[in-house]
Amino acid sequence: MNNSLTVRIAALIFGLAGLITLIAPHAAAQGCAMCYQNASAAGAQGREALRHGILVLLLPTVTLFLGIFGLIYRRRNVAR
């Protein structure tokens, strides 16, 4: 792969990631009614705990995702 193609693919990926980030607030508004009611009734300290809990649950998922794709990237030419 030449550098020009690699740069184009990277630009495309970053552009798509940017579009997804713009769409994310609309997708986050689709939460269930029970979660909304519990979060609104919890008060400020409860909402902060929910935010931290979401980040704690997100961290292992993102780590696994990046690890799998890192392995795929490192071993992409081994099968040829």
C-alpha cells in the first residue's frame, strides 16, 4: 500500500468518526423511560455516579475492541 492511499483511508476513517460524533447526542436521547426516571430521581450525586459507572463499563469494552483490531492490523500480512 502506498502512503497516498493510507492517508486517504485514514482521512476517511477520521471523517466518519467525526460524523458519528455529531450524530451521537441524538442516539443517546433514545434511552429507555425507566433509566430516565431513575437518573432524574437520583439527584446530582446519583447522576455523577451513573456517569462514572458508564465510563467504568466502557473502558474494558473499548480496550478489547482496540486490542482485537490491533492484532488484526499486526497480523494482516501473515496469512498471505
